[in-house]
Amino acid sequence: MSEQDFVERMAKFPGSEVKLLRKGQIAMKVPADKGHEAAEYLKKMGFTHLVAIEYVDWIKDNEFELVYNLFSYSSKMRVFLKVRISRDNPEYITFMDLWPVAMTHEREAHEMMGIKFKGNPNLTPFILEDWKEIPPMRKDFDSRKFVKEKYDSIPFVEDEP
Amino acid sequence: MDYTAFIRPEYVLMLLFAGALITYFAGKYSSMARYSLSLLFSGLALLMVALLYGKNTLSVWTPSITPNGISMYVGTNPLTWFFAIILASLSFLTIMYSIPIMKGKRMENWFYTLTLLLMGSMLGVVFSSDLLSFFIFWEMMTLSSYLLVTLAGKRSDKAALNYMILSTMGAYSMLTGITMLYVHFGTTEFSLLSAQIPGTPVNFLWLSLGLVAVGFLVKSAALPFYVWAAPAYSEAPDGFTPLFSGALSKLGAYGLFLFMYVIVGMSALIGMGSFRGVSSFGYAIALLGSITAFIATLYAIREDDIKRLLAYSSVSQVGYILMGLGIGTSLSVAGSLYHALNHALFKTVLFMGAGAIIQLTGTRKMSEMGGLATRMPITFLTMLISIFSLAAIPMTSGFGSKWLIYEAAINKGFVFIAPLAFVASVGSFLYSFRLLQAVFLGQLPDGLKDAKDPSLLVTIPMIALTSITVLFAIVPGVPLGAIASAESYMGIQPIQVDSLFYFRIGNSFGAYNALVVMTILLFAMLVAMIMFAFAGSKSKKVDQHDTYLSGEIYEHHSDLGLHYAANFYRPIERMFEPYLRLRLERTYDAFGRGYELLSEGIRRVYSGDVQTYVYYVIGFLGMLIILAGWWW
Amino acid sequence: MVDEKEKIVSEDMGVQVDKKEDIEMRSFGTIKRWATKRSLWMVHYCTGCGGIELAPLMTSRYDMERFGMHPMVTPRQSDLLLITGYVNIKTLKRIIRTYEQMPDPKYVVAFGSCPINGGPYWDSHVTINHLDKYLPVDIYIAGCMPRPQSIVKAFDDLMDMIQEGKADGYLRYKKYYDKYKANQEKIFRKWW
Amino acid sequence: MSQTKTIDLFFGPQHPGITGNFSVRVTVDGDTVVKAQVIPGFLHRGFEKLMEMRHWIQGPALICRICVPDPDHSETGYATAVERLAGIEVPERGRYIRSLMLEMSRLSAYLFYFGGYAGSIGLYTVGQWGVGDRDYILDLFEELTGARVYHIFNFPGGPRWDTPPGFEDKVDKLMDFLEKRLKEFDKLYFNNRVFIKRARGTAPMTKAYAQKMEVTGPNARATGWAIDVRKDDPYAAYPDLDFDIITQKEGDNYARVIQRRMEFEQSIDLIRQITRKLRKMPRGNVRVTPNPLHWKIPPGEAYGAVESSKGELGYYVVSDGGIGPYRMQARGPSISHGVQVYEEMVVGQRVADVAALMFSLDVCPPDIDR
Amino acid sequence: MSITDIVAIIGMAVFVPLLGLLFMGIARKITARIQNRIGPPFYQQYIDVMKLFSKRSNISHSWVFDIGPIFAVVGMLTTMLFIPMGGFQLLSFDGDLIVIMYLMVISGLGIALGAGASGNPNSGIGVMRALVLMMSYELPFVLILLSVMLYYNTTSLAEIVSKQADMAWAVLALPLSAIVADICLQGQFGEKPFDQPIAPAEVATGPMVEYGGKYLGMLMLWHAIAIIVEGSLFVNLFLGGGIVFDPSTYVGMALNFLVWIGLVFLMFFIALLINAVMPRYRIDQAFAFYWKWPTILAIIALIYVMVVSSW
């Protein structure tokens, strides 16, 4: 099956916007409420390998983009399944039922971006410890300002006269 | 008044039986009277037994009710005295210890009455000098100990029943043997019997001695009959277990000593067949003893229940006593008697300590305790020394006895018995360390933060017994002196004891000089202490949670378990599990079930709920009758 | 975690004098310090990228066991704490716990640019930029990563410092204990 | 704290039985693990955030620090992603040099792996030999790039410069040496009866489980599942090289170690192919990069993956047309087999095998933390 | 007991730890050479002990924790004095092999107590492994001891040594026993493949987890003595106690002593070589190993002795 066939088959999924990015990489955008359905659809097409769940903060659109990076070992194709959710109340459903490893990726996205995944029982602190600020990977988190305020303000111990 | 006239064994017995009765009625009204009277009677009895040292008496009493003039004989001799002093002192100390431990427990009054009764009947067993009174006291002892086990309440009923049924089985077997002896020789008095033994047919001796031995093996919980021991020891009231394990289990060994060496005698025993200069009968007992020691050790390694662990340990240690007893040389019999003494000393302390800890923590599961060493230093130290004695560490008297038994076994070239016993001894390090680790070392649970040593009435008996253990480690000659006279009474060449110094035991084969070993140990201890105290700087005490957690922070994890106590020896259990699955209980159960099927008809007559073991007893009894009938 | 008495330190460390330690220093000090410098056991702890260069250092090419240095498992047994690279807050907590479990005298060697001033992670939200605000460091090794040769040189310098009594990080930690603790508390919010 | 039936052991962060600054809390009943909880994050530096504040060309300087034992794969993964996004074609010689570096890096990582697993079961000599031999590879890296560990050499557009003269011969000589050493390792290690006894049958992973849990790399191949990014999503010079995917069947510790040992041989073979090609090729043209300071990349997104020594290592790069990445996210191989797979597989193992399993899966904690 | 005896005892008590430390230092050097390294100087171990004792602070969990190192040194020091050492038969007539076997246990139990008191689960597991390992190698070892005791018809180690001087060395008379005993010696030394109790990657040095400073220094001394004691036990049992020359002259005595040192080192050296090229078993595998082949071989050796001695 050629790349074009895949694009056509994906385009059949209701509400999807499909784009062939380059050789072997396809982007497919679906509405947020159809994300899980689309993932199932793609999994049936042979995209069995969930490489990662990528998360992008499109602060201008006030949206988070979740990119489910799927790969098919049978046809050596890759598809970025994209859904966008609102930044104000970031919440999405878990994909753990399709790919168990999604649990870890979702844990990470929850911690770094503050997205809640309904159905994931394990959204506990993962990499950070005692983090009280806004999630660090968000675009509005200014890391340099934070460093200045937190670490650079601490005095040296032995700067005695 | 010449009170020495009253220092006779029969008066000891009378005192105790009367004392039991008085204590019962007095105790109904006042607990203070109960405590003081039971202490008084047992103390008095202990004093009298102690004063019996070196005496040889024999009294006859012919009751008018016996049809053909059977008389009852009671007397004392070195062998008897050796056991009597152990039994009496343990009974006294246990009663003392029970006062705080049994306070407010179920049927407290009965406990003291029965304990005095048990003390009387145990002393009766060792003092009796004829078959009939021996058997009567034996049964009294079984019954009173059975009742004591049931005192703990409902959960002990099944254990007590097991104990009773196996004891009954042993008693029937013993009775058959005794009857055979009586019918054959026409007398019950020991010395008369032993005079007639030479020249008796070997088969007859094998059968009668074997039947009698079953009764004793049951009591000492040797291999095929050990199934009652663990449940009975563990379910019995905490106040009774020290006596049960420390004293009562020795009587099986005493019985065997009595029948093998006093009644039958060494030459007749050898005449029954011998193996490398050791009588075949004795060899069988020794083999049984060593296998018991080994198997029971494996069971003890698996236990998490502190009393069951000690129970299996008891079974295993009694195995050593049987081993020395069976080999029957001068060294081994001395070792066996010495080990009986040692086991009485250390196991009593261990069960006492266990009882105190159970009372404190409210559980018997060792994995739920921990870190008590610094909170209960006296209990810890006494139990530690007792455990050293149990593990035969050379700074305690427990080493001397095991050393004698090994020497004897190796001297005879028993390549099966000696390694088995040695590995069992290594196994005893395993289970005794587990006890230490789980109860005294490791992390202290929050609930036990304000634990402290039990009252003086508990600690004094423990300290007393422990100091004897340490003392005998330096002067093993003292107990061995008494043992040597017992040996010569039994017609065995007495062990040579250096009467001046009491330190060195040994022969051409090997040697053990207790004084040198102890001196060097103390010297090395001094060196190490000096090194520890003066080299390097002082150490700072840290909290129990300030420990190496691979750098992790303790406070970040609320539910940490750091006390390694449960399933301690999992790797070794995994290796033995397939073999230990063939538990003997199951064999008995299977036997019982088979019998149940056979006696379907009888089942209709009885109305239902009858224990399977009962069938087994009935069957065994029938078998004995058939056997005995066939012989005559 | 430090007693009042222990805060007093000897004179050749450039601070106050304690009689007992002073005597000790004079009598066996030289031998003790010689033994200490020739037998530095380090905690088996790779906190960052620098740990990768410890492996060649421990093995046949650079073989630091020649100097009596080798890794020990627990902090209780060790003398030397190597901070091998950037320090993240989460790690810093463990480092401090480990450091406090080590017996005196103890030394800290910091690898690479990151513990000095943050290195390439100077603007990262989790790496502390100056390690010596929280722990006394005896020797820094600059570079990313420092080559094994420079690490060996650093250890050599540390040994000289120990012999001269200048490696006084653990004494400084005691002296400024309150200040160090205050800094640590500021950064952790929830201490332990 | 109430006394429970189980105890908790911490493997890490400061523990020899761990593959870096990482922590596992195992709950043990007797000596069998009943529960495990992975605690990562000790190596977290926020790379993805830092990258957003850097230029495109500054990437390799930072990105190589993600996984220390195997830094070239990180660089190349990032470079591949950016090249795909910008539509850059690397010259052939550049691609071959890249492959050469990757395979050398794989060799050095595997030598580390052998030592690590052997160390976890007590055979320290392998570690000493292996790391000693690894230093020769580092010497060659130093000759080629000027650095021992972090090379910062594989930029988007190609390697920084061409190989120095005579480099290919030196590489070939080293390969001969390593091949000889491998025979000694066979004697000492791979055929050691105690090693086989401990490793065989320990913590087996089935192919179905590997597929379900997205296990990649040698761990997946050890179960008999023939996947390899070098074949599935080719990059660098791999489409032109001749090699087959090696697999094992059992998927236990033994298979995982032997899988690496086989791939070690394969890497040596690949390097020989590359040096043969490099000698024939004209020198010079290795790189195409526009002016680095004003280099802008059109908006879009791309993913570039490489087969690192631990599994699939990929970079997802998003551009909004600026001078640096809008978003960059790394997909480390350990994110699957270092967290969930490990937590599940260690249950039922003995305490003795907790570290061994960790080393045999070759968990690389910085992959998870980043 | 004369003054010379006391001097000899004290002299030995000082000399043996130093010798053991030297052996450990040489061991590190040899291991380093096997691993293609230069290794520390041979006197490194002395420096380590000096450093440990000069630590400025030590920690303790409770007084039971302090018992560990004290008992370790006490037990080994005592055992040492009852073992013939190259012609020096200090107290070996006052305690036979069984006494020695049990004296050796004291230090182990002491360390176990101290380690347990530290309340660290790692040390608990380490102690468990040590005890299980002891139970593993003790079965074949006891069978071997029995074969030697039966062959020479004595349980006294001093007697066994002197009888070997008259007859052939036991390693020639009972080769199978010697092989099995050497396998057991590997476990007694705690060298790989039987170093489960201290396995760093598994239980982080097991019983020693919490010990540092002077505590660790004392444990190191204990280990130093233990090497000599265990090696010497083997040398006495199978290599004639190192007595080659006529012990009545001073020169002969001195030479015998040197031979003894050499033979003990030889045993340690063999163990080291195996140690350097072996990973460790799991503890249950070690147990299964010892209770299988060495035990079967030991039984065969025992049968051989019984057949030989009954002739």
C-alpha cells in the first residue's frame, strides 16, 4: 500500500484533516472528542506502535496539542495523530486501554504540562518533586526568571568579611 | 527433732499432692494465698529433693486393695536424683514466673493446683521403683499436663486432644510391654527384674522393650510421634510451656534410661544384637534421635510463631538427648544427661522470655515484634545467652554436652548420625538467629516504644537459670560429677572428671578444656574491648531510621517496612518445601481416613463426630492385643 | 544533626580552637592525615554525566586504586563524595542525606562546570547553579566533562590539601551549619 | 510504622545495583519481589524547555548530554529530525561518517553494558576489561572530534568535518583488536557456567509482551521480534549497508546479554563495511548547513529516530518558523522498558536479580528524566 | 603454662592480623593484575585500617550494634589460638576440631547480632544469606572432617598434624577429601561464586551496611584473621600443617613457619583466582550446589576412608 492510499484511508475518518508531511510521515488532525476513536481506527490499520505522546503548548491559540506518534511496523509508516484541547481546563481521556505504556507518557504530560487524563489511575508525581509552580513545560513558565528568583537569590554561605 | 528423717522421696510426693489440694481450696478465696502456698510447697519440695543428694533409699508400700499382693516401691538413687533436681527446680521457678504471667488468665486457680499435681507426678515417675507405680504416676502426669494444656481455652482443645491421643497410644503400648514383663517375670520391682533379665529370649526383650519405648518416644516427641509437640507447646498457657518443654519432655529420656540401662542392663542390651559395640536397640534410638533433630530443625527454620519455633527446637534438642542415650558409651550417656540438664536450663529461659514478650506484645508472630533488645535488656541478655547455649557456643554450658555427644558419635564412626547432628546444629544457628533478629533486633515498631523488662518475678528465674548456664560453662565438672555417679549406677563406665579442677573433659580421642577456652575468650574479649574503647573516637548514637536507604529519604515514604523478619529463610525453605510437604500429620490423617472407611459399620453405631485419630488409637490397641496374644 | 561541641574546630583550620582536637592533631595528626589521604574511599554515587568518566578512572587505563581510592557502597564507609555533574533539586536532597551520613573527616569533590555555576544548564528550572551554597566543596574540577587526567590531578591536589590540613570542608559545614541548613530549607520548601 | 510482612529495599539513587542516578523501591516478601515502584527524576534538567531557548544550531551541544554512555545517537537523532523538517539532504560521505560514529558509539555502549551486567552479578573483571577496551574507542573519537565523551559533531546538515588522514586504518586495527578481545570475553563471560546458570530463565519476556509494552531495540529483538529502526525508518548510511536483524528467542536475561554480544559482532562488521566505502570515496564534501546564526526553518513538525544501543531514540521537533525550535520532545527507549516494563517484570524475581534485570534491560535513566 | 607460651600467644595475636592484612593487600594487587591494572601497593590494607581507626566520628545504633565487631574479633582471635600454626601449637591440645568449629561461629553470630541491630533490611538479608551459606557448605565440610578424623582416628587437630608428619600428607592420602574441602574453603573465605552475603549490587555489602569508621576497621581485622584461620585449618588438615623440616631446631622451626605461611597463601591464592573470574550464584543456587556434588563427592571420600581404615 502506498503512502497515498494511507492518506486516503485516513481521510475517510469523519472530521479528520490528513496531510502527507514527507516520505513516511503523515499528520492527521481530529477533533478532541474523536481522538480515541481515531486511535482505534489507526491501530486497526496497523499502527500498533505508540512511539510517544508529544505535547505542544500553542499559547497563542490558547490550546494544548497532544500528538500521538504512531508507527506501523508492517508498512513502515508513521502518523502523528493530533488533537487539540483547551488550555483553560486541560483534560483528556487516557489511551491506556489501547497502549498500556500510555500510562507513563500521560504521567509525564500531566506533570510537565498539567494535562489531566481521565481514567489514568497513576497521575502521581513522577519526575519532579514538590513542584508548586505552574507546570514547567508550559510556554508561560519563564524558566530564566524562575532561576533568577529561586536559585540566584540564595546567598553564598562563606562570603564573610 | 531430727528432720532428716523426713527427707525421703515419698514425703516429697505426699507434700506435693497435699499441697495441690490445699492450694486449690485456699486459692479459691485469696489469690495471695494461692501464690504463696504454691511457692511454699514447691519450694519445700525443691529443698527436700536437693537434700536427697547422695542418698539411696527404697520404701515399700503394699496397698490392701491390690489382689495378688503387688507392692509399690518408691526410692531414690543418683540417676533419679539427677532428674528429680531438674524437675523440682524448674517447677519451682516456673511457678514463680507464672505469678505475673498467668495473672487474670482463664482458670488461674486450677493452673497452680495442676502445676503442683504435675510436679508431684513427675517426681513420682522418677522416684517410683516398680513398674506399677511408674505407670500410675506416668498417667497422672499425662493427665495433669493435658488438663494444663486445655487451660488456655478453646483454641488449645485440638492441640490438647492430639497430645492426649498420642499419649494414650503410647501409654497403651507401654502398658502392654509392662504387662508382658510382669507376666514373664512375676515381679514389678526394678532390681528384681534386672536380676532376672539375663538369659531371657532376645525376641521377647525386643518386643517388650520396643513396646515400652513407644510410650517414651511419644513423650519425648521423637520422629514418628512429634506431631503433637508443636501445637501442644504453642497452645499451652504461657505459664506452663517452660515446664512442659523444659521438664516434661525429659521424662521420655528418663524412661528409656531406666528401662535400657537400669532394668535390662548394658550386657543384656548388647546381647540383643549390636552394631560396632553399640546395642542395635540403642543404635535405632540414636538414629531416630538424629533424624528427629534434623527434621525438627528444618521445621523450626520455617516457623514465624515464636512458641512453635521453640517447640520444634525442643523436639530437635530432645533428639540429641536420645542420640547420646542410644549410643550408650560412657561419653555419650554423659553427654545425653548433660544435654538434658542444659536443655532444661536454656529452653526454660527461652520459653519464659517468649511468654513475657507475648504478654507484652499481645502476639506470637515474631514478624510483628522487633527492636526490643534495647528496651528489654535483661530479657534480651538472658535469652541471648540461652540461645548461645542452644547453639552450643563454647562460652555456655550447652557446648559441653553437644561436644560429648559428637565425640561419642565420631569415636564410634557413626558416619550417618554425626553429620546429621552437626548439620542440625548449624540449622539451630539459623532458627535461633531468626528469633533474635525478629524479636530483639531490627526496627522497633511504634507500638512498642515504651516496652520494658518484665517484673522481677519473671526475670529472677531467668537470671538464675542463665547464671547456672554460664557457671557450668566454666566448670562442666560439677554437673558431670553428678552424671558420673548416675552413670556408674546404670552400670556404664563413668566419665572421667578431673575432680580437682573440673575443667578438662576429654580422652585420647579429643579434648575440651573449658577453663582454657573461657580464659582465652575473656582475654580476647579484653583485647577487643580495649581496642574498641581506646582506638578511634567515641561513637555517636543515631536514630533507628537514620540508616542507609541508598540515599533515599525516609520521611518521603510513609509506609516503609524495614524490619526483615517475615519469611526470613525463604531461599532455604524453597529448597526443602517439596520434601517437607510430606508432613507426618498427613500420613496420620491418611491412616485415620483409611481406617474410617474400614470401620464404616462401627461408624453407624457411633453417632457421628468422632476424631479420626480416635480410630487410629482403637486400631493400634487392637493390634497390640493381637500381638500380645500371639506371643503368649 | 551536629552537636554544639562539634562545631568548635581546630586552629589550623583557621577557626576556633578545641583543646582535645588540637592535641590529637599534634600527636598523631601527620600519620592520621597521611593514612586518610592514601585511602580515600568514595561513595558509589554518580549524580550526573561525570559518572561516565569515573569508569575509565577506576579501570585499567587510569586505575585510581593505585592511590588507594576505590568505591564503597554505603556513605557510612566512605570518605569522599563525588558530585559528578549537574545537581538537580531532587538529587541534592539525597546528596545532603548521604553527606550527613558520612563520618568525619569527609571531602567533597565537584566535577565539571555545572556544580560551579550551572554550566549549560544555567537557566534550567531544576538544577541548582552553585553547589557551594548548600554543601561545602573541597575541590572543583572545571570542564565538561573533565578528562580523567584532570580528575587524577584534582585527587592529587586533594591529597596534598589533606596532608596540609587545608581540606576543611566538613569543618566549614559544621561552622556554618545554620547557614547551610537555612539555604537548603529555602530551596526545598519542604525539608524531608 | 507498623511491622508488616514485607520489607522495602531501595535500589538507588546511591546504590551500586543501579544503572545511574535512579531509584527503585522494591517491596520484598522473604526474598521475592512483590511490588516495585520506579522513582525517576534525579537527572531531570528540562532539556525540552532549554531547547526552546536555544538556536537550531545550538541543539547538538546540549542534546548530546541526554544519554551519556551513548551521546552520538542523541545528536544524530536530533539532526535527523531537523534535517527532515528543513528538507536537507546530507552528502554521502557525511552520512557514512555519521554511521561510523554511531556504530563506534554502539560498541562503546555495549562494552559498558557487558561490564554493567557482569558487575551486577559480581564478575567485575569483565567491567574492568570492557571499560579498558572502551577507552581505545574513545581515543579514536578524540582523534576524530576532539572530545572523549561529548563530541558535538553531528550537526543538522552533516558532521562537522571530514575524517583525519589514516583514520580508517586505525579504526580497522581497533576492530581487529576488539574481535580478538571478544573471544576472550566469550571464555570469561558468555560461556561462564555460573553466568549461564544465573541468567538463563531469569525474567523472561515474551514477544507478545514486548509488542504490547512498546519495547524496542535489543530487548525486543531478544524476544524474537525482528524490529530495528535502522531497517524500519532508515537514516544515515544504513540503507546502503548490508546487514540482517539478529534475534534471539527466549527473551530472558541470558538472551538479552547474548543479543548484545551478537550485535557487537555485527557492529564490527558494519564498521568494516563503512571504512571500506570511506576509503573509496572522494574526501571533502561532508556537510550542508546554511548560516547558523540566521538559520530559520519553515513551520511544521518532524520526527527523527535512531536505533540507539538501548532501543528507539527519537526526537519530535516543532518549528514555528523562528530561529530555534518551538518545541522539541525526546522519546527515550527507557521510557517504556525502564518504567512500566521494569516495574512489572521485576515482580516475582529474587532480590538478587533486581539489579541484574535492571542492567540486562539496559535502563538509561536520563532517557526518562531528560 | 610458661612465660614463653604467653609471649607466643600474644605474639601470635599481634602477628596473625598483620599477616592477614598483608594477604588481603596482596590479594588486591593480584586481582588488579588479572584485571589489567597496576593495583594498590601491597601495604594498602594497613593504610586502610589506620585510616578507619583515625576517623573522627563514628555512629552506633545501640550497644547491641557495638557487640558485632567486638565479638567478631573475639571469636576469631580465640579460634586462632586453638589452631596449630606452622609448628606453633599454642593451645591446640586443649580444644579439638569440634571446639574449633564452634569457636569459629562466635564471630559470625556476633556480626549477625550487630548487623541485625542496625535495623537495615539489607543487613538482615545479608545475614540470612551468610547463615544459609554456612548451612550449605557445612554439610560437605563436616563429612570431610569426619573422613579425616576417622582416617587418623582422632578429633584433635594437633594429632592430625603430627600424624601427617609421620605418614603422608592427607592431600596425597585423601585427595578427594582435599578437593571437596577446597570447594568448601571457597565458601568459608566468602569468595566468589559464594560471596552472596556481601554482594554489593544486591544487598549493598549486607551485614556491613551500617558499619563505618573504627567498626569497619575491626571487621577488617576480623577478616584478616579469618583468612589465616580458615586457610590454616585447611593446611593443617590436608597439607601437614606446613611441617616439612625437622621442628626440633630453631632453623627448622623458622622454615616450617615460612612454609606454613606459603601454604596458607597458596590456598588463599587459589581462592582468589577463582574469585576473579566467577560471578556469584544466587543463594539458593549456592545451597543446591553445595548439597549436590560436593556432598556426593564427600560421601564417596568418606566411604573410601571407611574401606581403607577397616583394612
